[in-house]
Amino acid sequence: MRWRAFYPRVPLAVLLAMPLSAAGQGSVDLITVHGAIDPIIARFATRAIASATDDHSEAVIIQMDTPGGLGVSMRQIVQAIIGSPVPIIVYVAPPGARAGSAGVFITMAAHVAAMSPGTNIGAAHPVSIGGAQIPTTQEDKILNDAAAYIRTLAALRGRNAAWAEKAVRQSVSVTEEEALKLRVIDLIAQDVKDLLTQIDGRHVSTAQGEKILHTRVATLRERSMSLPERFLHAIVDPNVAYFLFILGLWALIAEFAHPGAILPGVTGVICLILAFVAFGSLPVNWAGVALIVFGLTLFVLDIKVTSFVLGVSGAIAFILGSLVLFKPWKPTPPATPAFSVDLLLVGLMAAGLIAFFAFVVSKAVQSQRAPVISGMQALTGVRGRAVTTLAPRGTVLVRGEQWGAEAVQGTVNAGEEITVMGSDGLRLRIVKIQDPPEEPK
């Protein structure tokens, strides 16, 4: 009778629709953000939050280690966190990690902010990601906007808005212990397991109202980047983008040198397109691009002109362009992500380029210095056979054709082997090939 009385109050459909967390066994999604905040990271984070919402996950943990990144990408992640019905926990880890610049904003936006021992947070002063100087008027606007934005985020989560503004205006940075005392973060956790234990039972305010976290016995589910995201994030690496750019230019040079080959041209276009996709997410110094293209142009001209001055100038331009492609000469602020091409890669590409063009130029020089041989001169030294007796004039067979010829020394009988010594007009001058002397028996 009790079962019959209970059944009408809770329909079976409602029981089936209840999330797993109601039974005390939910799932927590874990994503790892490492490196600069770029459009690919933003796409990955927002997709993971949307997937967690569809799966009714208990929470999403963003384990983060970043020096900062693009403001647009940072705001995209922050907006996804604020609008998420699923609690978002930002965890600055592992030990030695940091949440700098854009990472501070993302941490402030989180429903729960945590750090592992040996980490730091701060230095959120807005800078040009390429290290270039921002005009004073524009810098003031950007600074005020960033300060207001981070104050709003801190106030929204009940954190220290005064310190957050200092992180923007004065680039202050603190350790995990100091951050906890200043109410910048909510807790310090040794690892993800410790984090899940500490946040269990915590009340958080999401876009759909207050929620109590049940994470102590939750299943941890790691979400990784999709294959396209991994590919795009890989080419955004400065070294990969640089390699694709140089390979694309080389392939196009090969196509222009041998029109109709098709494969080098197609390869070059694909590599250059991928390189410029990566350049769109990197602080490219276009003067570096111009120097690289100019250097390769000088190498190509060196083949035509065979002037080693052009080759040396091309090598210098290529190396300088590679060095400044992403990084300016002056030092960049500590909060700015470091973007540069590895010096070893620059050296290998430059050495390969110089060796290749040096080989091509040397062959071009040899061909220019070699005597021009055509027409009758091309038959000098060629062997043939006497068709008639030459005393001294007659006919010989050379390279399948009969020629009028004159014997230079003595008489040449029909059928004897001859060698062409030169020509007199259209008449060949020949000598008989002497038989080697017989060895004594």
C-alpha cells in the first residue's frame, strides 16, 4: 500500500529524467589548458562547457597553466563560464604553473577558484602581445576597460576586487598562500582528487540558480581536444608556423622553376594557407615576413646572375627575418607570452637554404664557363667507321650518318675505325685508330 501511495506522487518518467548526481554519483569533466590563450583554446573550452551542460555534468574543472594570451579569446571563455549552468572550477596547476594576464580574468570568473602549491597568479596589466608600445591614449582606454571588467568579475564571485584591479593597473602577482589570504582564490588543493574532496558540499551560484556540488564520489571524466582542434593548435606554434611558411615558399619556387610539375605548387599553396591561418593567431612582425621573402628572392636572382653578393645578402635577410618574425628586438613585459622561432630551427633552415642554393649556383657557374659545343663541334672526339677508302678524302659513318671526310694522316681503308679530330666547313677531319701493338709471345 505504501508503494501504491508513493507511485502517483513521483511518476516513473520523472525518476528516469533525474540526473545521475541526484543519486549521489555524478561526473566531473576535466580539461587541461596549457600555454597561451588563443582562439583554439577558447573554442575547446567553450565546447567542453557546452558538452558538460548537455551531459548534466556535476562540474567542469579547467586545469590551467598560462602566461596570458589574446583578450578576445579570454573574454570568450569568461562569457562561457558566466553563462554556464554547470559550475566551473578553475584550478591553477600543476606545481610551478601560473595564471598570468588573461588567466587572472578566467580565474576570477570561475565559480570556484583553486591553486596548487608552488603556483602564482597576477600580472594582468594589458600589453600588446607582440611587445609593441601601445599609444598612451589607447593604453588608458584599454587599462580602464580591463580594470572595470576584472572588478566586475571579482565582485560577481565575492572575491577581492581591490587586489584584482591592482593586478591590472600595477601588474602585482602573488603566491597561492597570499592569494588565499587576500580572498583572490577559494582554496588550495594538492591535486585534483583533493580538489574534488574540498569542494564537495559547496554552494555556488550558476546562470540557472544556486547549486550544491556533489563531487566527493563523482566520476572524473577527462575531455580532450578534437582532432581538428589539436591540428589547429599545433600549427599555431611559432616553430610549426615558421616551418610551414618557409616550406610553402620553397615549394612555389620549385613550381616556378619547373612549370607544370603541379605537386610543388599545390604543396606550396596548402603550406602557405596553413601558415597564414597560424599567423592570424600569432603576433607576427610583418617586417620579418618581408625580409624572408626578400632573402629568398635574392637567392633566386643569384642563380640567374651568379653573383655571390646576392647570395650573401639573401642569407643575411633570411636569417634576420626569421629572428624577428614573431619577437621584436626590445624586451617584452613578463606578462606577455613569449613567441619566437627556435634558434636551432632557424639555423637548420638557413643552412639547408644556403647549401641548396650554393649547389645550384655552382652548377650554373660551371655551365656558363663550359665551352659551347654545338653543330659540327659536337662530333669532335666521336668514333666512327670509314665507308670508302680515304686517300686522303672519302666518306665515313659517324653516329649513324655519312659524312664527307679527309684523312689527316696517311690512307684510311674502307671498314677501318676512325676518330673525328675536327672539321673544315662541312668536311670532317679524321684519323685512323691505330691497333695496339701485339704483345710478344
